Amino acid sequence: MPYTAEHKERTRAKIVESARKLFNRHGFEQVSIETIMSEAGLTRGGFYNHFESKDELYAAAVASFATCNPFRKDIASAPTSDPRDMAHRLVNLYLSDEVLEDIENHCPLYALPGDVARAGLSPQRAYTDLIRNLTRIYAHALKGFSDGEQRAQAIVALCVGGMVLARTTDDPVLRASLRTAARQQALTLLGAN
């Protein structure tokens, strides 16, 4: 008896989730299809029922962050109709200790930039979409500013860059200082005090 479309979609989602966590933890090149499928509780043969290549899975894993990420859950737990308030909360959450330490759920923008830069077009497009989506959130909060789009891009660069640098240092004081500096500048660009 063939599997239902719902079963196939659940299986695909399980593969994507396993891949996203493994890519965040180990990087794209260090993770094999076998490892991903084993983590998902499946066999390698089943992989090709859902994806044509590891690159296609990588793109799906990067794209999945937009729908499964912890930011959405945390922001959704205390919704607001004020775009600037939401952007302010997102900056604080993005640069938080909790997010820095939650390796499996890291945003691909700071978890995987080197991998994505070396990947094929499909993962790069998914990464680009994430950048644009995050920028759009901040730009919406900055509608009243003539340079709102530029400010939004700078906020994304500060948040992502702050986290990339914080992840690379073993000095906890520097790690905190980098994120504090990025946070303060991002909030200044948002027009927050």
C-alpha cells in the first residue's frame, strides 16, 4: 500500500529538520546523507524519494528556518501590533545568550555563511530569501525613515555579523561585548533609546 501524501510530507519535514540541526552543528560538508537519514530514523534509500540531491536538501533546510525557528515561537508568545516593538524584540532575541547557545536552532544567516557561500545556487537563493525576509521585517518597522531600507539592511548586517563574530571567539567577555555593541547600534538604527 503506497504512503499517503500526508505521510510523505511528514517524512520530508523530519528529514529537513534533522538536516538543519546537523548542518548547524557540523557544517554542510561534514554531514553525510546517511547521517541525516539515520538522525531522522530512516534509510538512505528513502532520501531520494524526497530530494534529488544534498544541495536540494540544504536549500530546504535553510528555507525551513523561516517557518520553524525559535524566534517565531518566542515572538508569537507575546504578539504585538507595533512593528517597531516587534523589531526591537527581534534584535534583542537574535543577539541573546539563549540563541547563541542553541546551536541546533541557529539561524542559517550566522550558522552557515561559509558553507552557503561555497554551496550551489539553490542554497544561496534560500539564504538570500532569508536575508530579504529579515530585512523586510526591519524595513516595515522603519517606514517613517527616508533611509529605512538602508537602516534595515544595516540592522541585519549588525545582528548577523555580531553573532558570527560571537560564535568564533572563545573569550566570553568579548563574545558578550560584540553582541552588546551590535545590539546597541541596531537599536539606535531602529530609533530606540
